[in-house]
Amino acid sequence: MKNWMKPLSTLLLVLCPLATTGVLRAQAPALQDVEQLRTLAARYVEAQLQSQSVIAKLHVETGALDARLRLPACEAPAAFLPPGARLGPRTTVGLRCVAPAWSVYVPVTVESELPVLVLRQPAARGSALTAADVDTQTRRVPGFATQYLTNVESLAGRHLKADAPPGTALTAELLVGDILIRRGQRVTLVATTGGFEVRAQGEAIADASASGRVRVQNLSSLKVVEGQAESSNLVRVGP
């Protein structure tokens, strides 16, 4: 009898560890699919920039996450922008889960593909550009479509604020408005009140570009007021 039980007890010792391991494996929590998080971050940015796709083809790419990352699976992870963050060519998107509680951050890069104005030749700081200075080329450029100039009409009343080499895709940041009113210049102040227009002579305290705000000293009252430059010698005060 004892000899018969010995093989059975040996078999149980062999099977029990395997059975125990199987139970532990079955109880191990599922892990979050990291690639799903990257996809969610990209779709979040695309949704925020939906209006951009009307005039440009968007390319949104997510950076790699740490391969050692082990997050418990989440039924509905949500994407968000961290406090103080803004969408830009390079953005960090947060992803979080309420239960189980965790959060992770994904680097995101945005590029736009659209026709942009490109310099034909080098241009110096202060240059006023015309249609003869640019070509229209379809480019894949960093950032958003709204940053780039797409028609020659947008060059009017502006000049380069820095030297630029040929092939430069022109952005709004590369150009500044021409000086319309200069510091110390005599101007006419115009204010409308109660259906009446009041005019006075003033002196500009600073330079101003077209439609820019400028402070002017009223030469009669010596009071300093702020208005909008409407022409080379007229500043409108008030709403």
C-alpha cells in the first residue's frame, strides 16, 4: 500500500506548483497598451487643431514612452494638456486614469503641409518684400498653418525684422509692421463723443505701426492719452 501511494504523492508534488503558478498568472493584473496611449495623445492634438486641416495637411507624431513602463490597464484613459501648457510645434500631452489612478506624459510633434511663401534670394533686415521676392511652394513645416504666410497681399505694410537666407518659409514672426508714426512726431488726436468729433494736436511719445496702439501727449492740456494709429498723422482715441 505504501509503495502504491509513493508515485501518487510524487505526482501531486509535481502538479501542485504548476497549478499554483497558473492561479497566480490568472490573478495578475492586465497591463495598459502603451501604443494605445500614443494613439490617444495624437488624436487629442488632431481634434484640438481640427480647423487647421481645412487649409493644411497635419502630421502629428508622438514620441516613444519608456519601454519599462508598466501601467495597470485602464478602461477609459483621458488626454489633457498639463496646467500652463499650450499647443505648439512641440507639445507634451498628459494621459490619466481615474481607476486605477495613474498619469503619464507623451511628447507630441506637429507639422503642417501647405503652400507657403518662400524667399527666392537672401533678404536683409528691414527689407520690404514684394511678389518679386517670393515663390509659393508646398512645404512640410514645423508648427501650425496659421503661423505661415500664404499670399503676397500679407506682405504689404511689413518688413523683415532679421536677415533671412534664400528658401526661408515666411512666418508672421519674421515680419513686423512698418512704422507709421514716429516718436516726437506731431499728430492729430481724434475722439468721438455724443455724436461729435473732437480734434486736438498732440505729440507721439513712441513709435507705432499701422493699427498699433500709441501714447500721445495732448499739446493743449499736456495730458497723455493712448489711441490707435489710423494713418501717418492721425491717432484715434477711445473705443
